[in-house]
Amino acid sequence: MALKEKKTIDEKSKEILDQMEKVTKEVKKKENKKEKKDSKKEESKQVVKKESWWHGVKSEFKKVRWPNRKEMVKYSIATIIFILFFALFFYLIELVVYLIKTM
């Protein structure tokens, strides 16, 4: 009699283990589906972000006022004069420092 009871207990425990395995498989399937949906949502969000970024860049370029030829020449001359002035300024500072050190 004890042997029969042991067999029935073993069979029941096997059934329970089988049911648990089925449940875990189902849960894993659901998690995989959810992860796939989440990844698709993230990809679509990234595409939307890129599209909106390009849209913003395009609209900002439309707002830019590009200089004409006359303004460009004026700004270029001002930049060259600025660079020459500071090059001369720093050269003079170096020269003064050199002269002070050699005295």
C-alpha cells in the first residue's frame, strides 16, 4: 500500500512540475513579445526624433540671413585686421619678455 501511495505522489509531483514548466514557458513567451513590442516602440521613437531634428534644422536654415558679397568682403577684411593686430600684440609682449630676460 505504501508503494502505491509513493507512486501516486511521484506522479502528482511530475504533473505539478510539468504544469510549472508550461507556465514558465508561457511567461517567457509573453516577456519576449513584450520586449519585441518595446523595442519596436523605441525604434519608432528614434525615427521620429531624427525626423523632427531634421525638420528643426531645415526650419533654422530658412531663418538664416546669408551675407551678400559686399558684406562678406567687409567681414573678411575686419577678421584679417583683427588677426594681424593680435599677432603683433603678442609678438611685442614676447619681445619685451625676451628683452627683460636678457638684461
